[in-house]
Amino acid sequence: MTAANPQFLKFIDDNQDAFIKRLGEAVAIPSVSGDPAHRPDVHRMAEWLSEKLQSLGVKVESRPLGKQMLEGQELDLPPALLGELGNDPNKKTVLIYGHFDVQPASMSDGWLYPPFELTVDPKGTGKLFGRGSSDDKGPILGWVNVIEAHVKLGLEMPVNLKMCFEGMEESGSEGLDELISEEKDKFFKGVDCVCISDNYWLNTSTPCLTYGLRGIAYFKISVSGPARDLHSGVFGATVHEPMTDLVLLMSKLVTPEGQILVPGLMDLVEPLTEEERARYEAINATVKDFDDAVGAAITFSDDKVQTLMGRMRYPSLSLHGIEGAFYGAGCKTVIPAAVHGKFSIRLVPNLTLAGVTKLVCDYVNAEFAKIKTKSKMTVEMVHGGEPWVADPNHYNYRAAHKATEYVYGKAPDYTREGGSIPVTLSFADALGVNVLLLPMGRGDDGAHSTNEKLDTDNFIRGSKLLGTYLYELAASKE
Ligand code: BES
Ligand code: ZN
């Protein structure tokens, strides 16, 4: 038995094609927040979403978030959309959050189909390929599907909805924290709990509820020397080369086994208890699920618990790239004049952004001082967010648990996630309420990767899940 209205569930089944078409429209807007050239598309995406919501009777306010400097250009930040549907004092009020910006994608990265055209797998698997299909346009449209079903069927919504959709999540949610603290006693007043659908199952068959996220500290090391790029034939063996210094520094951060080399950092991690270990044992996942999700057998460990803990409870340090370095086809014989190494550390409880930033900067400065070079170096934390853990025994989680059992016929796994959604902690702290992560997509969706996809079944059942959760929430005692 479920508390959800059967007409609602049927509407979702009956309108699958129209829902996919609408997801296609969203994916076709390349709202890449990190690329100045695409900034107008992020704004266009905000307008598109705002119109869709308004046409369903949602009261939407588009809130400008100010300006940003990016790659030497001053850019308008995309607005956040604050939406409201219903304000019945006898109902619970749920805040839902999603982001309508996406990661960059281009055919040359190895996509099978154009990333900004939603492609239904011609092999008939039901996979919907496209950038943002799973992260996070599919889930946002899941909410839209729920609202549309109720409006078109003339059904009363079981709860009041408040919405916060942003267009800068993939670039550190710039401007959003200020908006949340400004509005905490205004727009966000009366929110009972929060639901965010912006992560994934661990594998391809077991739904999950997620009660923790790692935080992130994103760093940039800049090394410069000559006033301009040089010819390596003319100046090689005569000048200090910034790229050589930078590569040496970056090699001092992490080992090929993933061990973080920043002194003192690992000492901060909470010791593992037997009880906690048992929680990872209980999760329905195998090392093979990880192999499948990454497309190769390359996990550090062959042990499931170790592998899960690597993602959920330990910090990690990843090297992302070097701006200013030569890349691409050909064999350019350049000595780059200035290079910027990018890396980030995923944070877990006890590792604060400020604490980790100090450890990293002190260490990189000390290592640089050891190099006999005349290059100049700076290291800075560019953006970040603290880790977050919630109480999974709250009624918010119980409602999602029941909804999952109804829609998928099985109990969800309880997971912590390795990725970061900085606004999660901002909501939990500023509003003082429970936050739930209720994912729609599977572990192999390939968010941020090539050939990102969302399975049609996850889109459809996921829409039912989001709606059913609202009914279960309304029916829950607390
Ligand atoms: N949807 C992800 C967050 C996520 C990733 C949750 C993996 C669970 C597992 C989100 O869109 C994202 O990628 N966030 C960025 C945030 C960062 C730029 C501050 C991330 O985690 O890299
Ligand atoms: Zn996301």
C-alpha cells in the first residue's frame, strides 16, 4: 500500500514520451556554468525552467546573484529560481533543490552521440544519452513531472513545495549562500525539511538514500617565469621552466595508490569503529559494480568495504589538469610562460576547509622553497564546501524509505557519497532542518564523464518516487 494517489502514478506512466521530449529540450541548452562562452546558455536555461514552472502555476522569482570574474571577464551570475506551490498551514512544507547547469562536454572527448542532443539508445536499452540527463536536469524534470501530473489531473498536492534551483552548482554555487542567509527568515521560512535529488545509486539495481557528502577544497598552484612563451630550442637549458617546477610540486601531493602526502591531513580523519564498518558491509555493492561504473578493473582494493570507504568516509586528492600547458594534437616545442595546476581534496568530517587549506598551502610553499628555481609560485584555495552528514532516522528519511519500497519493491541502501553539493550543508545549517538526498540515477550514469545517460526506467520510476515521497511525507506522523 502506498499513500500516493494512483491517478498520479498512472499519469507518469502514460506521459513517458512527453517527459522524454521535455528532457530533450533541457539537454539541448548547453548550460555549462564553468565556460564563459556558455554563460548566456545558463541564463537561457533559467528562463526555460522558470517558464515551464510558471506554466504549471508555480510562483517563480528569478533572483539575480551578482557578478563574477572568470578568465579575466566580468560575467553575470545566472539567477537562482525561487519557486512556491501551495501555502496551506495544515501541510508540511518541503524545499526541493536542483541545479540546471552542467559540466562541459564535446564530441571530441569520446561521446557516441552529440552531448547536447538527448539520444534514445538506438540499441533499445532505454538509455537516454546527453549531458545533464542524470546530473541534474533529469531529476529537476522529475519534480516538474510530479507537479504537472497534479495540475493536469486537478489533484491537490500532498505538501507545500518551495523550490530553489541554481545554475552555478558545478562551479562552486557562487552567490547562493548569500541568498540563503538573506532569505532564511523570508522565503525559506516555514520549511520543514529539504529534499535534493542530485546524486546516484551505488550500483545499477539498488536504490539508495544518501545521508552524507564529502566536502571539497579546490586548489590552484600558479607557477610563472618568462614574460612570454618561449621556443624550447632557443631557450631550453638556459632558463628555469615553470612547467617543470609545477609538475614536481604536483607529484608531491598524492601517490599512485591514492595516499595523500600532505602532512597531518590523514591524522585528522575520524577512526573507524566496528559499528561503522558493519554499515558498509551491509551495503548492496560489489567491487564489480565499481569496475562496471568506470569501465575497467582498476580499483585500489579488491575488498568491497575498503572500496566503499574510499568513496564515502576517507578524503581523496585528485589532480585535474594544468592550464596554460600545451595540449592537443601535434608536437609544439613551447616552454609555457605560466602554468596553473588544478587539484582538489574531498573532505570528510573533521577536515575543515580552513584547516585543510592551511595544511596544503604551508606544505606546497615548503616544497617549493626546496626547489632551486627562479620561477614564482602562488598557491590558493579557489572554492570549497564543508562535508555534511545527516540523521537518517528522521521522518524525512522514513518517508523516502517507504516511497522507495513502494516504487522499487525493495528497501534502499543507506549511503554516504563521495561527491559534493555545497548547498546541502548551507540548507542544513541556515534552516536548521533535516536534508535528504534522494537520487534518481544509477551508479553507471557517468555524471561529468563522456556518454552521461539516464535510464528511461529511472526517469519514470524516479518521477514516481519523488511524488510518492511527498505523499509519504504528508502521511508521516512527525
Ligand atoms: N551531482 C554532483 C554531486 C555528486 C557527485 C553527488 C557524485 C554524489 C556523487 C554535483 O553536480 C557535482 O558534481 N558537484 C561538484 C561540486 C563542486 C564543484 C563544488 C563536485 O562534486 O565535483
Ligand atoms: Zn549534480
